[in-house]
Amino acid sequence: MAIVYSEATKEFHIHNDKISYILQVMPNGEMGNLYFGKRIKHKDDFSYLVEGRLRSLAVYNKENDYFFSQQYSRMEYPGRGTGDFREPAYQILQQNGSLITHFEYESHKIYEGKKKLPGLPATYVEQDDEAESLEIHLYDRQICTECVLNYTIFRDFPAIARSVRFQKKGMEPAVLTRVLSASIDLPDADYEMIQLSGAWSRERSLVSGRLRQGVQGVGSCRGISSAEHNPFIALKRPQTNERTGEVIGCSLIYSGNHLEQVEVDTNNTARIQIGIHPEGFSWRLGEGEEFQSPEAVIVYSEQGMNGMSQVFHKLYRTRLVRGKWRDRERPVLINNWEATGVEFTEEKLLQIAKTGKELGMELFVMDDGWFGGREDDKTGLGDWFVKNREKLPEGITGIASKVESMGMHFGLWFEPEMVNKDSDLYKEHPDWILCPPDRTPQPSRNQYILDFSRPEVIDTIFEMMDRILGSAPISYVKWDMNRYMTDCYSATASAEEQGKVRHKYILGVYSLYERLIRKYPDILFESCSSGGARFDPGMLYYAPQTWTSDDTDAMERIKIQYGTSYIYPLSAMGAHVSAVPNQQVGRETPLQTRGNVAVFGMLGYELDLSKLTNEEKETIRKQIQFYQKYRWLIMQGTFYRLLDPFQNNDSAWMVVSEDQNTALIGFYRRQGVPNGPWIRLYLDGLDENRQYYLETDGDRKTLYGGDELMHVGMVVKEEQLCNHGGDCSSEIFVLQASK
Ligand code: DGJ
């Protein structure tokens, strides 16, 4: 891994043993991109990659010099107004109304390791020799503003982390109206764009389409990353599949409004951009002030989509997630939400917890309904204390201690960013919600958003949460967020500061998380937003796992977990077994299948355990024992998608231990197939030179070569599946290498 600068050609070659990223100071002093892709050997001069010639209608930089035109060059961090007519990476509104900028190379720094991003989540290193970083300092003399482009290349990952910082040096203020985290110009547009899109209860479906001339992209203006579009896109070659071929994946470590887009221009080049969504964003910079963008992570893989995902998984699992729970086995939990909603008594909850303990569950989570006057979704949010002693006679301390004394841990639900009008907090501070004065804010789920851009609001919520967390043995917190942002206006911000509110809100969320995890480092946080509406890398920096979706139907969950696995590791996905008929889709699926899906995530249960038959209890007991035996593998193994549920009736995935000794294969069938074809599953990631037992073969100790299982395929027989291969049937196969 190295970052090499050639003074003679003013080129930077950022590379490790898998990827190269080459930049150059262009003839006009701005930065240009020469190459991003598979590693190429270093040489001191790549300037032949700068292409230029006379073209009609082209805008040039100098009279009588027809070589360099921004319009036809691959720019690194493009502005607008001086000849590049594609989408800019930034825009600065100046005092005189001009948007024209010209940021020229001034200097650079190369250093070992990686700096933190103040107040923002970001990837990190534990030792300086894990990464090398580059800061390129650009300056616009007219507006006395510095722009610093930050790059980090990791030794062990084909990935580059990028962010940008603007700093105002001169007195005259300027307003940033667009600051994306990264922009990359690729020399051709022969790609398909993949996005993870959906809605509540069907988050992160795979959507793809061929690039075409013009701008195409996704984003969120909902205040949070959203169920509709994840902050991610990938460009893959048309022939790339899960196992082979080139792909570039772009992911934003951010939880607020975001934009990911590709512009294909007349010349068939492709400009990828990723960063904070410019809508509603404006950031006024006074003298000496700076703005730091969130971090974007760009991964290049030539090992297909699985190759890209595996890089994101390992990078995010080991160098984005932090704290004690990063490498710890996560507890099997039982959550009361689908069993009781907000209507429960302590007795009912303890009954669920007791049965959970008997079945092997390790953590009881009390969901929504324990605080303030919460009787339904119209009351209580904002009052983070126990008011209703009929529900919880001895408060949180009482129920937490009772659960602990059963030998289980106790977890608690909060929705810190929200308030109901029917709450003490709102009555005392009606101006703490986001809303312009004299307007009526729009309700959603009868709740309103607290103005987390204001420190006094965060302080008050922190104090309430702190009082609860300090008062009882609480091992886990589920942090929910159940509405999108509207009426975004802060009562205390001046007119010219209103454009900062959306971003400051997210910084406020991060700051509250940071205070809580510092004070309570042993608590496992799980983030949630009406299911998976804020499943993003920003959240993972604070909460190692996220509730993947409110949709717990096994057949739907296969798709949701499959799509989510494009970027996020299994260790990040909360996955629960719930009751049938399923509350979201009414489908009946076998308990085995519900378990066989949920074990490929951080396992939990979410149903009234007192209603289970003895047979069901036995099935659950076995599921938990199986999970406890293999959960380390599920958390840390290498995950492969094998058969796509968006395209097929059958779907499959597998996880392989790093030493390639053990593998778990999940196979699922949506609808039974009468007199169906033979099923062969082509496995992946095994050692070609080793022999494996199929443990599910029982006593029949047949050995299969790793090469056979991958190239000839594993034969799956319908009778091996639960439900005899009928509707919603499934099986988990275990492979163990012979000694
Ligand atoms: C939405 C979450 O996704 C559910 O799991 C549950 O916690 C409810 N909120 C509670 O209001």
C-alpha cells in the first residue's frame, strides 16, 4: 500500500495490491482523475491518460489552446460555471451572487494512518500501518476559500475512503449549497447501476438498470437515510454476476439526506457522485469556519457482487463498528412488541421472559409502551420515565432486576428524537419541535420531531435516558425513530442558518449516541426506524446492529436480508422469528423456515411464547442451540449469495469460516414445485483441495470434495427440506472439513 506523488507530472498514485487510483493536477490547476480500478504497476508518468483535442462547441481554458477542456476531461471534484456542464460536486454562493469557483492545487500531505472526522461516523484504523492517507489542499484565491480532498487507502481492503472539507479563510462569508463527499469520472459508461430501494416492510430490494445518457440516481430528502433508498449504489459491468466480474460500490457513512447518482455525458463517460443531498442544504461559512462532509467508501472488486459485498462486510464489521460488542457474540433476544404492542402488564412480560429463558434466550427486550402516559401512539413520547405504576409497579429497576434474577439480561426501547403533543415534555417546551413559527406541523404516527440541532434539547433527552440507564441493570437499548422529517425549521436558528438544520439534526443524533456509548460502554445498541428505515453505515458506528425490517415473514425476509447483504454484514442485521399468520403479510410459514432465515442474522424472537405448543418450544430450543453453536461463524464468516430470491423460486446463501473448515448453507423454496427438476446448488468459498462432511447427512459420512461442491454442485433433495419441499420449505446444511 502506498500513495506516491510524482512532482514532475504532478500525479498521485494511490494504490495497494488490489486497486489503483490515479489523480493529476490538470492544466488549469484543478484536480483530474486519470484512473480507478484494478491495481496497475506504478510509473512516474501516466499523463497520456489526459485526453484532449479540438471539438466544436467545446469550451477551452485558454485562447488558442485546444487541448484541455473541462467539458471533456475527467475531473476529480468538479465545480460549475467554467466549462464542465455535468453535475458539480459542490457549489458556493458568494456575496456578489456568483457561483463561479476555481480551486487550484496548492499543496498536499501524505501520512500513515487515518484521522477521525470530527462529530461524524467514519471508518478507522487500529494501527497506523493499516492505511495511508492523502490530503490535497486546493484554494480559490478570489473567495479565499480552501477545499481539502481527503483520501485513505487501506492495506487490507480494495477500498478508498473519501471526504471533503471546506474552510473559509477570508472575511467575506460564502454559502455552500452543495458539498458531495466524492465524485469520480469513469472513462466509459458500460455499466449497470444497482440500487437498494423499497419501502417500509420491503426495504433494500435489488433494483438495477443499464446506464443511459443523462443523470440517474437515488437519494433521500426524508431527513434520514430512509426505507426508500439506501445510501449506496454500485456500477457493475453487464456480464458481472455474484462470482465474477468488475464492480464499483459506493456507500455513504451518513444517516441523513443523501444523494447517489451517475451522469453519463455525450462522450459516454460516467460521473459517479455521492454525498449529502443538496435539497434544503446550505451552509454559511464565516471567516475561519469550516464544513466537513461525511465519508464515502468506494470499493472496487473484480470478484463479482459477492466480492464487493465481502469487502464492505469486513471493513464495516471490523473498522466501522466499534466498542465491546464489535467482536462479541450477540445475545439471542426475545422482544415483546409483536406479542403485546404497548398493552402489557409486568406479569405478562415476565411470563414471556421466563419462557424465553427456558428455551435458551439470553436477553429480554421491553419495547414501546413503558414510559410516560403511553397507552397508544398518541401519548407519552418524550417522557422517558415510568409514570404508569399499574404497568410497572417497581419501575424499570423492578422489572430489570426481576429479569436479571431469572438469569437473563434486560433491554429497553427508546425513541429519543420524538415527542407526542400529549406529553409533559411537549407541554413544557412546545417550541422544541421542528416547525416554522405560526405553522401547523404535519403529524406522522401522531408524533413530531424534536429539534436535535439544539444542544439544550439533546441535553434534556440525555438526562432522562441517563437517569433510566443508570437506575437499572440494562444491557441493551433499541433506539427507534418512527417518522420522516417535515416542517424542517429550527425555532432558534437565524434565517441564514436554517439550511444547516437537517445536517445539524443528524450531528445531534450522533452526539447523543456518542455521549451514551461513552457513559455506558457495556450496553449493546440496536438502531431501528420503523424497521429498517435508517439501516445505514452511519448508524453502525454507534449501534453495532440494526433492526432490519418490521416485516418478519420468512419469505419476505429472505429478500430483505439478501438485499441488505449487498453492503451490510450479517452481524449488523437484527433478525427475529415471529408468529404466524404473519402480522405484515398474513402468510403461514413453518417455524423451521422462520428460524432458518433468522439465524442468518442476529437472532431474536418476537412472539407470545406462552402460546407455543410443546412441539414448537422444542423446535425453538433446538434453533437456539444450533445458533449458539454457529453464531460466531455467522458473525465473522464470509458470506456468499448463491441464488437470488428476486429472480427465483428457490434461493440460497452460505457463510464460510475464515479457515474454510465449516460452512452453513441456507436453502429456501417459496412455492412447492410439483414433480420439479433436480436441485443442484453450486457452493462457493470452500477449499478445493479439502473434503467435507455434510453433517445433515446424519450417520451417512460421505465425503465431498470442496471442488465437487463448488463445480459439480451440492445435490439438494426435496425430502431434506422441512415441509417436504412444499411451500415455504427450507433447510440449513452444515459442512465440516474432514481432519
Ligand atoms: C417500530 C419498530 O420497528 C418496531 O419493532 C417497534 O419497536 C415499534 N416501532 C414500536 O413502536
